Amino acid sequence: MTMRGAAFGFAIAAAVIAAASRPARAGSCGRGSGSSSGGGHGGTGVTGGPACRETTDVVGRRECGHFGAAWAGPARQPPITTEVAFFTRWLDTGFGVSGAMAHDTGTFDYQVSSRDDRDTVVGAALRVGSALPAHLYLGADFEVGGPVSGNRADVEMLGVGSDQPAPSMSASQALYMAAGGVGAIRGRLGPATLAAEVVAGVRMTSLSVESNYGACVLHDTHRHQSTFVEPRLKIGLWVNPWLTVAGFAGSDLVGDSRMVGASLAFHLRAFDRGW
């Protein structure tokens, strides 16, 4: 083979390799390439529309095709967040109640007073909210829990003589619940977030009284409601575009209550649209 023939063969081989390694146009984000149809009707040039459309606004992952769609989901999803939290709260339930138990032998009046000034409550919370422009956030917050210490109370029988048989009575805090609205302003620094929140609403605590008189056992429940306005400080960390973990603490401005907790939040819109 002559040098001219070898050079010609090398040029052909290089052209074939370059054509094989050229990326296909079918998956590009530009306009489709012209195509022609053969046959008896002759060829006609057809210009296609966009080969795909963008589905995500996650910086660094904007890509057409299957990967982009599966990574962040449709970019038009609303920035809604569902958050699950666990907390410990210290509060004054403020119980000083009275009532009556009607046994077969008569009705017995009683009065309850708490042994401790403060209760320690452990519970869980659920929050649903949405990010708004200008780094604002609005939502609803629900809490439920129960006391783990400071929940015992003394029961005093009224109008019962020392020689008169009386039921054995006991009382304890039973349940804590709260519901309210949330307003916050949030800022982001890299993967971390800092939020100043205000949670305002109504909380309810219940007290259960038990009376034992022979084989007869009776129960009575008292409920106490109060309003609260609680500023909170929250520090969070983005684990991925749809998941954050956070720690928070707050103190009630209306009543005597403090709390700390940790949460796990799921975001429908990646990075809450950056708001």
C-alpha cells in the first residue's frame, strides 16, 4: 500500500470514529434536526419542536430527559412542607379543681391541688406549611403529648368525718394538646437554614381523678385551656433537596412554658424553590 493510500484510509477511519462518538441529537434541548421522508411522494424537510422541556429548577441538575425528571420532579410543584417533630416541654398546668363522685353510699366532694408547680411533658408535633416569597413561611402546628414528671396531685375529701368511710382517691395529669398557626422568616447559608418563628394558638391539659370505694371504681376528667404566643429559634440542615433536619427551642410569652425539640421535614418542592 502506498503512502497516499494509507493516508486516505486513515482519514476515512478518523471520520468514522468521529461520527460514531458524536452525541445523538434526539435527547438534546435544542430544536430537532431536519429530516426527510423518501418513497414515492418525494422528500420534504421537516423541522421538529423542542425535543424536551425542563422539569426542575435545582441548580446544577437542570437536565432534560429521564434523569432530570426523576431527580427533582415537576418544577411547578408548590413549595409545601410536612414536618414531624419530637419535643420536651416544661409548663405550669395551673390545675386547682374540685368535683364530686357519686358512689352507692353517697356523693363525695373533693378538691385537687398539684404537688409540683411545673410539669415535664414529652410529645410529638405535626406541622404543614408553605414557603412564601421574601423568605417568609406560614403554616399550622399540632402537638400532643403526656407528662413524665411533676404530674401527681393531692386530693382532699370535703365534708367527710374521721369516722365516716370514704373512697380512696388519686389524681394525675393525663394529656397535653396544642394547636396554632406558625409565621416565620427564614434565611439560608449554604446547606444550613436559620429561622425566627412565632407559634400562637390554644393549648389544653387534662387531669384524671380516680375514686375507689369497695368494688366501685369511678373516673372524672377535668380540662384546662389557655392561649399561648411562643417565639422559637430553629436551626436546620438540608440533607438533600427534599429533606431537612432541625433543632429548635422556644419560650411562651403568655404563660410559663419553655420547650426544646428536633424535627424532620419533607419538602414537596426542591429546596422550597429557594424562598
